[in-house]
Amino acid sequence: MPLARSLSVTSLSALEEWDEEFDLEDAVLFEIAWEVANKGKSRQGSSMVGGIYTVIQTKARLTAEEWGENYFLVGPYVESNVRTQVELIEPPTPILRRTIDKMNSRGCKIYFGRWLIEGSPYVILIDVGFTAWSLDTWKSELWDISGIGVPWFDREANDAVLFGFLTAWLLGEYAAQSEEPHIVAHFHEWLAGLGLVLCRQRQLPVATIFTTHATLLGRYLCAGNVDFYNKLSEFNVDKEAGDRQIYHRYCIERAAAHCAHVFSTVSKITAIEAEHLLKRKPDIITPNGLNVKKFSAMHEFQNLHAQSKNRIQEFVRGHFYGHLDFNLDKCLFLFIAGRYEFSNKGADLFLESLARLNYLLRVSHSDLTVIAFFIMPARTNNFNVETLKGQAVRKQLWDTAQTVKERFGKKLYESLLVGQLPDVSKMLDKEDFTIMKRAIFATQRQCQPPICTHNMLEDASDPILNCVRRIGLFNSSSDRVKIIFHPEFLSSTSPLLPMDYEDFVRGCHLGVFPSYYEPWGYTPAECTVMGIPSISTNLSGFGCFMEEHIADPSAYGIYILDRRFRGVDESCNQLTSFLFQFCKQSRRQRIIQRNRTERLSDLLDWRYLGRYYISARHMALAKAFPDIYQYELNEPTSTSGFRYPRPASVPPSPALSRHSSPHHSEAEDNDEDECYDEDLEAEKDRVNIRQPFVVPFKNKSSLFVTNGDGEGDATEKN
């Protein structure tokens, strides 16, 4: 099984049409990841999953349509997840039934079922704890065949050993049960990578793919505040991994990358990283997609934005009670969300930029208020009493207003019944004023609105809170920028901010993700498909992808911050400029920009990006079984046909508008002089991207579809 290299794919146009038919009837796909039906925690309780779970879950429907009954996801058995996500059933094929029965009879515990997500894919779940008795034996075998030693105290690495040997055992048993096995095994991340190494060492007839979503060493180095991207070629990778006590993990990851028939990663920036740290250039780049829900009405997502914004405004009314001296109709909601990696996620840069933005808004006498949300989970013990009190006061005020309104309405109704115009001075009596005065006194507050919504266990050492103390943004009435730190993931069952993350994103105006280390970046991608503008960086996979396929990203609400070729202060100034520019936009300009942002969702749909994974699987089959499958990847040429042009109409940037201040821009909302035709622009954008890949039915033996003239077009209609 030769390991000949193919050229890396970096753009949509580089995926040329393949000339040979791929008969998948005799092929079986196993996709192996620790995150299969496992969102949240490892067996020991530590949090290890996130974006990879989203990749596996959202891609499953498209892959199931392509492979039908021959697609199996393999992951760990976690009882709490299985109870709520998986329907356990009998294996559908005799081969698989014999494979699982044989393994169970020899001391394993393998479960089979359907994962209850879109596409309902089959899942094979392995109870790694049940075979822990074999750990020492397998670790000794691993040392003998590869020289990789796993220390006893690293529980996640121990799980990786158990999971790797069990998946290799599963694939070997399946291959032995099948007469002509054409097996494709796709492994995600180092936790599953050992199974790939064992497949190659045992010379199993399996076409292997390894995808790294972020290199282990890269994540550790960036967390250590090193000049990562400028010194990529200078790192002594063995020493750096050893110093961080992850050498055994690094060796597993590097071995999987080198043993795979096809090595892939999720972005160009991570491909550069992998080439230097893992010492192999990826064969193909497989960007992460989403299942994009397109609405029947063009502007329905605008209505959803308004509804969710109103719910956020209600929370803000309670949070700032007693200090609500700003106009909520002239208030912008910004947010950052994700793992609490203060520097890697760019929270440090965001906070510094907010301080500078606050100064610019104050000196320009802007009446606009910016509220920045930080949604990052940290260690807390409960909700902040002051925050909960704010929501209680808000509800009490609402109830008071409703009571007075009902009394007023009853008097008005009775006055009209007798044919008299009401005497307004007598409509509200002394008792009504007493009720209202009591409610107003209840809103008096002696302290500033809190920064954090929860009680932090490590308040004195928390990076965000310490940075807020340094820059002095304490939600005072003179500040035009307010900060709310919500150190917990959002939930519709929360008594504080009862919103799911998706609804919260829809209600915000701008997502800010100035990450220093972000192999892909699902948070800005989710903003895009919901029609919410975002700021990302050219060090994130998402930012690089958008820069490549959009001529003027900022016109479409995709602001790309340069963190690769600028110093920290320069990047901070650029981010401040982006934020200040966004604040200058009128309401109409923001609506236009959201329309444009939402149209980019097609670029991120698995119906488009799924072709990368299809290409990777065909490449692996051709390398592992060259006598049966042939696949040729041509040199990437250009991105013609996949590059959104600059919009022809007046861009939403206020730099070219007639006024510069937010106050005067609001007055432009009703102007009809700006040349903007939503339908015409949308039609022009639609011709700049290929039609989505049409998955052939599994009972057909070709990846070809037929066009209206009866002629075959490879893989897709144009």
C-alpha cells in the first residue's frame, strides 16, 4: 500500500471532476472519533470535545446519504449519552453481527445502534473501561512495535490506547469476515489515531484517512504565549513536546499522520502548522461545514434577529436596573464565545479594543451604547445575587405596569361607555401613583451593575476580570461600552438569561472572535449562517477560507483581522477601527449587511464542503486499492467561479456615506437614494458558487448524476 503524495487542495475550484466511476457497493466506511455520540466529557470527566463533535454530527446526514447502510460511526460507549442520544438495535448485516458477537465473546463489550440525529447513522460504541484489564498488555505491545511509551498517570492517553486497540481489532475482525472487503476508515484526532497506526502495522486491507482538527503541540505552544507562527520552522518539536509532558501523545498523533494513506486537516493555516510540527504536508484540506437551514421567506432571518434581540434587551433591562440611562434602541450587542482560553481565543485583544472603543465613542459624543457579552465557561459556585435581583426587579416593574394599565384601561372603558371623553387627570388616582412610586424606589441601586453574572471561584486570578480591572470598564454611566461576563454556556432553562446559544447569536449585532490560535472557527461560521456579521482573523481557518473566496469580505460582514503580519498593538488598533466603523453604521446599513452575510451561508453548507471529504475518501481508496480505484487530483488553478465579487451597490461601510456620526446615520434610514437592490445582488452572488453536490442513491453504482439532457455530469450539476 504505497504512500504516494497528492497535491494539497486549498480552494473549492481545485477539486476537479474525476473521470473514473467509483463503485461504492462493495465499500464500507467506518468513521472513528472519540466524539461520536459523546458531547461533553471523557470517561474521567474532563472536557475534551467541542468542534469535532459538531463536525461529526452535522456531516452525518450527507455521508449517510452517500454511503447508505454501509456507513458506520465508531466511538466510545458513555452510558449517560447513550440513554439520551442512541437507540440500541441489532446489527443490520450478518458480517457485522458476527464481528461484534466474536469480539463480545472474547471479553469486549460492543454496542450497536442508531444515533438519533439528522441522517440517523449507525453507531458502533465500544466500552473501553470494560477491557481495561488489557491495558498493560497493549501498552507493552505498543512499546514493542513503535517505541511509544504511555505513562500510567495520563488517563486520556490510556483511553486512547484502549480505544485504538479495540478499533483496530474491530476493523480486523470485519475484514476477516468479509470476502472482498474494501474498507475505508476515517480517524479523527490523536485520541482515535492509534487505531490507524495499528491497522497499518498489521497490514489490514483498509484505506485509512487521518484528520487533525488542531495539532496537540500547536495548541500547547500557543497557550504558552510564544511567537508561534513566526517561529514555526524553528521549534525543536521533540523537546517542546517533552517539556510539556505530552511527548507520548505527540508521537501517537505524528505516527497517525505519517501512517495514513491520506492525511487531512481543516484549514490552510493548520496545514502549515502540521507540515512543520507533524512533518507531513496534508494531502487535502477538509474545511468544516454546517447544515444550513434556508428559510422560505428571504427576510425571515431578519425577523428572528428582531425577536431574539428583544429577549436580550429584556435581560439588559434587568441587569442595568437603576442605571438604565441609555437608549436600548441605540444599543449594539457584541459577543465572544467559546472555550475559556484567554489569549488563544483573543479575549485579551477584544477587551483592550473595547477600552479604546469606549474612548472614541465618548470623545465623539456618540449616543450609541455597546454591550459586549463574554460567553466563556469558568469555575463558579452559583449565580450572582445582584444579577438575579436585577431580573426580579425587572419582573416586578413589569407586573406593576400591567396592574396600573389594567386599572387605567377599566376607567377609560367605563368613561367611553357613558359617552364622555375621559378626564386624563382623574384616570390615575393616588393609589396608582403610590404603587408606581414604590416600584421606582425599588429600582434604586447603590452599586454599579455587575460585570460577572456568577460568583467566580477564582475571582482574584480570573484573566477577564483582572483585565477589566486594569482597563477600568466597570459599567459606569459615563462609559459607552458595557461588559457582561457570563461564565457558563447558555441554556433556555437558565433563570437568568433563558436563551439557547443559537437564539442568542441571532439577537446580537456582531460576533467578535480575534483568535490567535483557531484551526477552523465554528463560532464565526455559525454567525454567518444566521446572518450575523463577525470579526475573525487571518490566523483562523474560517478567516483564511473567507479571504480566499470573497473579494471584499467586510462588505459581506466578514471582517478579517490581521494577526499574522502585525504586532499586537497594530492588531488591536485594527480591531478598534473595525468596531468603531461598525458602530457608525445606520440601522439600514446593518440590515443590508446582514442580508449579504446570510447569503454567504451557502459557502459553509455541507452540501458544498462535503465534496472535500468525498474527495479524501476516493483518494484513500485509490491509494489502498490501486487495481480497483483510480483517482487523479490536478494542480489547483484559480478560484474563478468561487469568488464573491465586491457588491455593486453602495457598501454598508460608513466611510463612503454622507455622514460619519451614528446620530446622523440613523437619520439616513429612510433615504431611498442609495443604490441597493437585494434581489439583484442575491442573484449575482448565486452565480458565483457551484450548485451543491447531489448525493447519488446508494443503490446506484456510480457517482454520476444525470442532467436534464440525459447526459452524465460527474459528481454535480453545473
